[in-house]
Amino acid sequence: MGKKKGGKKSQQAAADDDDWDILNEAAAANADATAVEDAVPKEENNDAPPEDKAASGGGMDAAAAFLAAQGITADGGGEKKDNKKKKKKKKGGGGDKADKPADDKISAKGKLIAERMRLQREAEEKRLAEEEAERKRIEEIERKEQEEADRIQAEKDRKKQKQKEKIERQKREGTYMTKKQKQQAALAQQRLEAMKAAGMDVPSGGGKRPVHGKKNKKDETKTDEAEEARKKAEEEAKKRAEEEAAKKLAEEKRLEEERLAEEARKKAEEEAEDDAKDDWEDSDSGDDWDADSDASGPKLDALEKRLKQASVDDSDDDEDLIEKEKRLEQERLAQLGKERAERERIEALKLEELKAKEEEENRQQLLLVQKREEGKKRRLEQEKANLEARTRDDLRCPIVVIMGHVDTGKTKLLDKIRKTNVQEGEAGGITQQIGATYFEKKTLLAQTERLNQTEKFDLTLPGMLVIDTPGHESFTNLRSRGSSLCDVAILVVDLMHGLEQQTIESLQMLRNRGTPFVVALNKVDRCYDWKTCKDSPIRDALKEQAEGTVQEFRSRAEDAKLQLQEQGVNSNIYWEMGDEDWTNSDFVPLVPTSAVTGEGVQDILLLLCQIAQRKLWKQLMWCANLQCTVLEVKAIDGLGMTVDVLVVNGYLREGDKAVFCTLDGPIVAEIRGLLTPPPSREMRIKSEYIHHKEIKGALGVKLIGNGLEKVMAGTPVMVVGEYDEEEDIKQEVMSDLTRLQDKLSTDKKGVMVQASTLGALEALLQFLREETKPPIPVSAIGIGTIHKRDVTRISIMNEKGCPEFATILAFDVPVEREAREHAADVNVRIFTADIIYHLFDQFTRFMEQLTEKRREDAAAIAVFPSIVKILPQHVFNQKDPIIVGVEVVEGILKVGTPLCVPALGGLMVGNVTSIESNGREQETAKKGSSVAIKIVNESNPTITYGRQFDASHSLYSQLSRASIDALKLHFKEKLENEDWRLVVKLKKVFNII
């Protein structure tokens, strides 16, 4: 057991020896030692030389210090080590065993110490590197600062040297003066000037004296501007001082002369009278004056003393003046600075006020937009709720529009239904205004009673609202916020004439909008030998007719069906249609009618009611959302300006705040009255109107209010409700017009378009831009009557060089007499028509005439390209006029074309005055044709075929830049691509850019 314990102790001692050796190595490395051997036994250390012991001792001291810093006692460890070494030595053979693991195994404490020493070394090296970098950076900064200081000092030395050289140069030239010398020179100069002013004879000194002030000034201009300004001020002050001194001397001279004259006078009186004159002359002579001057030494000395004192005073005054000017200048600059600061302060205040105002406006605008959006959101939610609340049990009146060509019997047919006679009261029997007629349910039942006995149809509609239009164009604007107002249409076709132009246009409009319609074959009573069956159903009337009459009706009805089929519409007489035809929406029923005798009127009314109840019940469900459109604006005696509107859905109440659309923006007006004509009466008929407190759609109503003169037909009307935002309603009312104006990209050059309604204007613009070839540009639009200001507005096209666009296309609008007279004065054309095609035809005809006139004017300039080859066997005349046969190789040869020979330096042969082919004269000759031409050269009549040119030279049309531009502008469609390629070829021949 003792042996075992001693072995353990031996191993522990070996491990401690290893730790000690590692500590020695770390301490030696920290002291920049070169190397330390591995663990050495104690016996070898004792035998080591004194130098090694000393080294070891130094290492021990460093290790002991490190251990002390770590809280470990070095001595205890050493004693323990010595004791263990002694025990190990006593045991003898166990020493080798203990040494072996000491060489290989290192304790954890030793590793920790070595690691700490390594980290300390790395930290010390990093710190030293950072200090070195900082030292180099500081040295670089100091070096740059020293270089800058050296540069500044060198610049100062250079300026000093330059000034020194300047002084040396002035000394060599004899122009250098000290400050005192300059003051003395100035004093001497003032004295000299004073003597000259006193009339004394001052010698010139043999030449001009040097003006030092100017030379100094000239030299010193090379310095800064402040020094120059100061010297200039000093010179001006000196000059003023010299002038004042001169004035003082002149005054003293005058007083001295007066005193001398007084003395001479007294002296002359004392002398004899006979010698007085001579003595006076002698005393006045120059010699005596000089003698007196020489004799009066004390006087001159006194004068010089006074002059010197004046000069000193003047010098003081000069200094005071300079100081005063400096002070005044400083005060002026200070005052300017104060004024500028005040202006800047005021501007800053104004800018702040402006910014505050702008911010307030932006805030108000944002609040307005926010309120408008909130109102729009509430309105849309309410409209959505109203749409969801609709039921099939509550249907509104269907709106029926009667359309067709002029004089097809639209209004007469409506008269027959109403039992009125509006048509005869209209100008020429043609509808001039839009009329809305309301039929009550009892009226419909009474009208269809006879036919309904066989049809057994249960009528549930509350009534029917029929609009008679003066043509198709008003239908395009019957909309409210993008949807067409009419539910079903009656297309009236004249059985005798078939489909006419306006009928076809109305048909296309109905199909584009997807509106269901019924075709009324009117004027069936015009068939040969028609027997009148007044107000009877059409089938009963046909049974009463002769066979020939029925055959004629059948023939004309088949023609109408064929014409409709050509337009892509399938149709059949309504009682001959099968169930498949009724379910197929493409099939259109035909109803023969007579607006004069009333046959078929019951059929068309009942058919409209059946279509409305069976097919259109979804869109006929009444909704509380107001849907209202302006039909007409007109003045009524006793009522003022009124607006006829069509209320499709919703309510209108007296006292409502309504919003209308005008060209000048939305207007808000209170509804002061709601008027309707009696049932089955038109709104146009002058009858006793019925006053209402409330109107439920669908119905035609006449509104009374203030400021309704500028309301536009075809625009929607909205009411500001209790929870609505007025700005939102205004924006919604103007949306149709705003969309149209946004969509209309008006050109800088173009015609002016004026229409009666918003929808008509939109239809006309679309027609002019998309359906006309070429499109007609539009530069301005308008709605309503044409006034003088409209003519003035479009007359500017004459000044822009486009007289063809100084034109107004007026579609179904009146023209004031004053506007027509003004148009004649300013050369503006006004084309009016009630049909779009007629308007287009008028303008196209005018443009063709204008183009032809321009071509005639440009014919003298425009030269068509051509290359001709002379036929030598067909030379009829060699001299002026030259008559030869030619073949047109390329291009077009026209009368008036100038011909030349480019191969001979552009030799001008002459102009073609006539072209003949087979004995007939013609204006042009195209490629491949052989003709005889006559060439005349008025500028050179001596030119001769065979002398200057012959058949070996081809003749070319002489083109120029002006002729090519004229071709492009006026004759573009006359030339083909091949001819334009020849133009490009001739441009290179004649060097045309």
C-alpha cells in the first residue's frame, strides 16, 4: 500500500513539475526570451552553470510575480516540489516511471495559465499596433498642417519681396516718396495753385510736373478694391478742398486789390492834377507793379502764412470729410441692411402666411374630399339597400320611345292612342320638341278591351309612359348615370317606303343598346282598296279586306322583312310567331297599324304590355333610388323658365334641393313646383297643369325653380337628401359631362361642333371621329343655341391658316340672326342639319370644293415626276415650238411639266404645252404610253433639237423642293407608290435635300 501511495505522489509531483516548467516558458516568452527547454529534473538544475541558474532565477521571479497576480503562492509550490524530488530520489527506480508521464501529461491549471499568457500577448500586440497607427495618423496631420503653414509663410514672404522690389524700382526711377514727403508735395501743390489763382507769375519749371497721385493710384489699382475706393474718396475730398481754398484766395485777392486801389486813389489826389494821369499810368505799369510786389515782402509772407494755415485747416477738413463720408457710408449701409432685414422679415411673414393659408386650404380640401367620400359611401350603401328591397309586386310604368324616320307617322300613331291631335298643331306636321305622355292603367284596359277578350291577358302594370322623339338623336342622351332610360321602343316603318336612312340608324342604335323593340308597319290603310275598320284589331280588319288588298299587304310586309333581314334583324308578323320565336330574343314582332283609322293600335299596346310583364319585369321593379333625366328646358308664360324631366325611379317632392348640370358647372335650386299634364295628355299641350306635392316614377314632370336657364338637356338630376353631402351630389351630376370632356381630346386645329343635348353631342363626336373617312378634327364643342361668341371663338382658325376649319357643325340647334351676320363678316361657315349624315355630307362637299380650288392654285407649282424618251422617227418640228413623239418611260407626264436634260448640265428644254394621242388632246400621259408633245421655251426660243440635244438624251421633269411639297400637300392621292419612288430618284438627280 505504501508503494502504491508513493507512486501516486510521484505522478502528482511530475505533473506539478510540468506546470512549473510551462509557467517558466510563459514568463520567459513574456520577457522576450529566445527559448526555454522542456521540463528539466532538479538534479540537472543543480549541476547547471551559474548563467543558467541566473536565467532560471529570472524566470522564477517572473513566474512568481504572475502566480502572485493569480493568487497562487510560488514558494509553497517550490518547497513541495523539492520535497517530492527528494522522495523520488530516495526511491531510486521509481524516478524513471514518474518522469515519463511528466513529459507527456500537462495539468489543466498549466493549460489555463498558458492560454491566459497567450491572450495577454495578443492583446499587448494589438494595443501596440493601434498605438503605432494612431501615431502615424497624427504625424500625417501634423505634416499637412506644417506644409500649409509653410505655404502661407512663403506667400507672405513673396508679397513682402514684391513690395520691396516695387519700392526699390520707385527709388531707382526717383518716384518714391515717404508719407511725409507726400504730404509736403500736396501742400506745395496747393500753395502753387493758390498762387496761380491769385494771378502771380509762377514759372513752369521747364516741363510738366509729375503727378504722383495718379501714378500711385495707377500702381495701387493692383491691390484690393477697398484701398482704391478709399484713395478715390481722399482725392475727391482734396479736390473739393482745393476749390474752396481757391475761392478763399480769390476773395482775398479781390479785397487786396480794392485796398491798393483805394491807397492809389488817395495818393493821386495829393499829387498834382496835371501829373495825375501819368503817375497813375506809371503806377499801373507792369514794372511798378512788380516793384510793389517785390517791395511788399511782409504782405506776401502774411499771405503765405495764411495759405499755410488754410492748407493745414483744409487738410484737417479733408480728414474730417473722409471720416464723415466713411461714417455716412456706414450709416447708409446700415440703413440698407435694416431695410433689407425688414423686407426679409415682411417676406418671411408673408411666406409664412401663404404657407399657413395653403396648408389651411389643403386641410379644407382634404376635409371636403373626406366628407364627399363619406357621403358617397353612405349614398352607395343606401342605393344598394334600395335595390335589394325591390319586389315583383311593385312595378313601375315602362317607358316607351317611339322612333323612326321623318314623316312615318310617329306622332299620329301616338295621337290615335291618346285620342288627341297634337300632330296637326305642329309646324309642318313634324315633331319639333320632345313630348312625354302618361297612360293610366284604366286607359290601357279601355284601349285593349276588344282584343283582350280573345287574348285573356292579365294587365298588372300601373300604366305606361310614352316619349315621342323628334328623331333618333335625342334617344342617345336618354340616360341616367350611364344607363338608357327607355325600356322598350316602337320602331315605326312606313309600309309604303320600307326602311329609310334614319330608320336604319335608329335600328342600329337600338341593337347596340340591347333595347327590345316592336316594329310598327304603319300606313297599312294605304294599300289598294283598303276598307276602313276603325280602331279594330288588325286581324279583324284584314278579314274584311279583299284578296288583292291582302296580297299587296303580304307583299309589302315581306319586303319589309327582307330589308330588316339585310340589317341583321329576324322578324315576323306577331301572330305568326311560334313559341321558339318568342323565346328567341333575336326575333322582332311586326305589327301592322294605321295611325289614321286606328287599325292595329290595340295590338301594339297589348303587345308592349305583354313584353314588359313577361320579359322586362326585373328592370321594371320600382326602386327608391332617384333616376331622373332632363328632357327639355323652356320658358312658360306665367311660370318662367321650366325644366321638363323624366322621373324613372324614386320620388321628387316640392321643396327638394335639386342639383342640375350646366356647362358652367353644377347649380343647386329648390323645386318650387311639380306640374304634370292631365293623364293621356302631352307635356307640350297647353292645358291646365296638375300641381303635386310628390311624384313617384315613372312619370314626366315639369319642374319650376330659379336659375334653370342653362340646364342642359340629357343630363341627370339628383336631389340632396338629409344624409347626403352636397359636393358628392354635384360631382355625380357632372360626371357625364366630365367624362365626355375627358374623352374629347380636342385638337388644336379643327371644326366646332354644337348640338342640342349632351347625348346628341356625344353621338356626333363619335360619328365625326370614327365613322367618317378621313376623320374630321374637332377643336371646340358646345351645347344649345349658337351665339355670336361661338362664331368669334372659331374664327381664330382663319388666323391660324386653316380657313377650312373656320366652320360650325350645328346639329339640331337654332342659330341667332346676329351670329349668322357676324359669321358672314368673319368668314365662318355654319352648317345646320337635323340628321347626322346630312351634316357630314354638307361638310364633305365643302371640303372637296376647297381641296379642288387649292389644287388649281397649286397646279402651277406642283410638277409630276416623269422620264420620257424621244422617238427619233417622230420628230415633227426641231425649233420652237419643238414637236416630237415621245414614250413615257416612268411616271406621269402632264401639260405644263418643265423638261430638262440632266446629262447636259441640266439643259432646260421647255414646258409641255400640249399632249396628243391618236389626234386627241389629253392632259396626262402615264407610263408606257407613246404620245406627241409640244414643247415651248420662252426664255430660250433658239434651242433646237439635233443641235443642243437629240434622241440619245432622255428628258426629265425638273423638280424642286417647292414642287415636291405641293405634290405631298395637294396631290398625294394622285400618285402611286411607283411614282413616289421616282420622286425619290429625281431628288438625287437634282440634288434636292
